[in-house]
Amino acid sequence: MKRLLKNAFLTAGVLALGLQAEAQITVAPENDPNFKLKFIGRTNLDFGTYLNRNDIGTYKKGNGEVDNAVLVNDTRLGFVATKDKWEGKVEVCYTYGDTYGAISFRDVTLKYSFNEHSKVTFGNQFMPYGIKLTGINYKFTEDPSVDYTFCPARKIGVNYLYTSDGFNLSTGLYSNGNVDKKQYNQGFNAGLQLIWRPVYDETTVFHIGGAFLYTDKGSSDPFSFKGVVPASMEPTTLIQTGELDAPNCERYEVQALFIKAKWLLEAHFLGASVNTEKTSSFNGFWGQVSYQIIGDQQKYNKVTGLPITSAPGTLEVLGRFDYLNLDNFGKQTDFEFGLNYIINKHFNVKFNYVVATGKDRPDIQDDRTLHLVQTRLQFSF
């Protein structure tokens, strides 16, 4: 009850702040019109329940319960300050996780734009790999399992991005350490992503792309990969490799996206090679389709190369398929069905139904299938 009341007050505070800031969300001092300060924030009110509550054959922390939950998830407050060619961003997050109610910094960046096409970003950020950059623009409530498995968390580093109508080039160098740990040999990440858009106009987008990410582990934690059920609740792990003692790892990605008016088709193939005494290779594929029952045009961000939230009043139906292959450690398949309604520019509602199956696991004989229903009310400003 205390947690519920705490979350309720937190949600009410974020909503009140956002609505109050609506009229003055961007501040430009009269004595310096080139300086602007914009307040940003978001919060998710999630409900999820497993339809077959039985944790036999799953990997869980703590007492291993697979249950239902109502929670305020991923609440963020921050600001974006711009002056001339410079932009600074700070975002603080309150989220449900292993430590309930943990507060942490998320995006803390400083960006310099050379011109309309070219910019460099310093700070704590996602690397050019996977779809983490979508943030509040996820079509479903959670990442695809394959993306969750292979895409690393934010890292401190520097990124260079060139964007045009025809293509994107993004490259960077980043630490591999956890900012909360005092490690003297944190290793490094080096990433490169290329996206080519042979078709790009008001109604149609077609792009293909690829990415490569090299990780030197240093003294950071060993590599490990796991497949989780895409749930807002504490993730239930269906397959996992455990710790892999290797000095480095190569990750790769191939992707394609097609938008035609109401339709969206997107596919990503990701994989990793871990250089132990015997090289271990893992891979996975995910694809999604979206159709707007109400609405005229899917929206796309050419800077990130990813779809974004549709226009207010849009009702869309979605489907997604994930296949994860962790070689001798098991395989996982997910089928996900979704329904999204974009109420206005501040609120949207998501409904997801997930069927996730883990199989061919070395230490668990039976296949395990979990059924999950979850909803999300998301507020952002």
C-alpha cells in the first residue's frame, strides 16, 4: 500500500508539472533570444499479468514468483538547453527495477551541430546499434527480446552523426565500464552504423542498413546474454548463457524498414561473437508490422532511422515476432500482438499480448511457454 501511494503521488506530480508547463515549456530569456530552455518528462502507468502463473522452467531472481503488477515505470524529468550550435540535455529517471524506486541519471549529453547535417555528441548515451534510441516511440511497451539480448546499455563516450535525406552515418568511441563502479581498466566500445534511404518522401520510406560494434571488456563484468519475456514487470528469463570469460566481443546488425502511408514493415537481424578459447556465436531476428486503422501516415525520424509515435487520434494494430538463438544454451520465440491509441500529443495507450517460449535449454528438459497481457498509459511532455 505504501508503494502504491508513493507511486500515485509521484505520477500525480509528474502529470501536474507537465500540464502546468504546457504553456511555458520552452523558455527564451529576453536578454538572450539565442538561449532556450525546454523542460521534458514522461511517466508510464503499467499493468501486466501472466495468464499461466507458474515459474517452472524459468530463471528468476529472489523467490522466483511470476505474478502480476501495477506499477509506475520509467518516470523521467529533465531539460534540454540550446544556445547557438550547442545543446545540453539532462534527464533523471525513477524506475522500478532490481532496487525498487531507484533514481539514476539517463541521458546526460552535450551536443555541437556543425551544420544541419553534421553533429557530435559527448556524454552518457546509447551507441549506434539496436533500437534503444526510440525511447517513448516504441511501438510496443517493451524492447524486442532480441534487441534486449544484444544491445548494450548507455555508455559514456563521443558520437559523430551525419544525416541527409539519402543516408545516415553514425560512429563513436565509448567506455565499456559501469559509471557507478570505480574501475581503472574499463575497456572500450567502437561502433559504426550506416543507413541508406533509396526512397524517402512524404508518404513512402524505404531504408536498409547495418551496424558493427566491437567491445573490449577490460576489467568490466564478463559477457553474458539472456532472453527475457518482454514485460514491464521484473523480466522473466527463459534462456541464458551465464558468464562468458572472453577479452572481447563483436556485435553486428542488418536492418530494413518500409513505410507506405498507413503501413509499416520493419526487420532486424542481430548477432554476437564472443572470443573465448572456442568462439561462441549467438544471433536473433525480430520483425514487426503496423497498420493504422485510423490515421493516414506512419511517422519516421531520419536522424535515428526509426519509426516514431503517430499523429494524435491514430489507432493502430501491430504484430511482432522474435527469434533468439543462444546456440547450446537454448532458443526463444516470442509472438506479440498490440493495439495503440494516440489520444493527443501528451497521452497514448498501449495494449500488448505476448506468447514467449523457451526451449532446447541444457539444464531444463521441458519447453516453457508464458502468456502475458499488459497495458500502458504513457504521458510525456
